[in-house]
Amino acid sequence: MTAIIDLLKNKKMYGVALIVIIIGVAEGLLGIDVPGIEVGNDWLGYILAGLGLGATKAAIVKSA
């Protein structure tokens, strides 16, 4: 269990970004309805937001 926690340390933001991208792809491109999430016609915004989160986290890690 400690190994998993050490593996995920400082990578939580990447996980959130990946989930946001998966939601955007599932709703917009695949047409799968994700319960509890109303994307509408802004599915590309979800994908771009996920990519932006990942890029921001990478920039913060690189500059630190």
C-alpha cells in the first residue's frame, strides 16, 4: 500500500486532468452519457481544460 501511495505522490493533478479528458471524449466523441455530468455542446472545452490542467502542472513541476 505504501508503494502505491509513493507512486501517486505529486501526481494527483494528472489524474484529475485525465478524468476530465476521458469525460470530454466519452460525452462528445463517443456519445456515452456519463451520469451526473451535463456537458452539452461544450465537450471540446472539457478536453481542452484537461489538457490545460496537465500542462500547468507540468510547468509548475519543471520550474520548481
